[in-house]
Amino acid sequence: MASALSSCVSSLRSTNQLLSSSISILDSGVNDFPRLAKVLQTTRHFELLPESSIQSAQRDLLASLTPEVNSLLARCELHLDRLERREQALIARCELLEGRLSSSGEEARRASSLSGGKSRASESGESNEREVLRLKQMRAKKERLQYAVERLELQAKQRQRQLRMSIAAQPGAGVD
């Protein structure tokens, strides 16, 4: 009986060693399982859509933006018209002031040539000084107006350029 028990014990020990080695093999294989699960997990980065849904979304976007773009273009045209009218008014005013300056300059020359006596000369000297001062002020005003007209012309050209660029940037838009 001792030999039968010793063979059972040896068989049990060999089975135990086999199970220990199997557990260690399984443990080394399963030990990396969370990392493998994370690596092998698939993530969806892009969602594919059918072309028909993309085209319908583009049509909807175009339908919603077209009225707004048209209203903005109409507002730009109105603003440009106002700027053109203002520019023309400033040019006309500038020409009017130039005419007044030239006519007042001629009057000043006539007044100085007509003044005869010394009392008149002193009075005309004071009036000439006032006239000269007034002429200087008017010239300064004329220069300011010319500068304003040039600035408005540049602004109008720039806005026209921006409008043309925005119209050209629209898909499917042509220049009329």
C-alpha cells in the first residue's frame, strides 16, 4: 500500500507542477490582456455620409444664405450710391468755394487798386489784412475739402473692390 500511495503522491505532485506551470503560462498571457484590449479597441474617427445627404445639406445652406447675401449686396449698393452722391456734393462745393475764392481775390485786387488817399490806404490795409486772413482760412478749408474728397474717393474705390472680390468669391457667381 505504501508503494501505491507513493505513486499517487508522485502523480499528484507532477499534476500539481503541471498545473503551476499552466497557471504561470496563463498568467503571463493574461497579464497583458488590458493593454491588448485597449490596443485592439476600434475607435471611429470619421463618419461616412452618403453624397446625397451632403448635397442636400449644401442646398439647404445655399438656400438659407442666398437671401442674406443678396440683402447685404443691396445695402452695399445703397451705401455706395450715397457715397457717390456725397462725393459729387463735396466736389461741387469745392468748385463753388474755388469760384468764390477767385472772385473774392479779384475784388481784393480791385479794392487795393482803387484806394487813393493815405486814410484810405490805412483803412484798406486793415481790410486787406482781414481779407488776407479770410483768404488763408478759405484756402485751408479748400485743402481740407480736397483731402476729404480724395479720402472719400479712395474709400469708394476700396469698397467697390471689396464688393467685387466678395461677389467673385461666391461659388457659382459671375460678374455681370
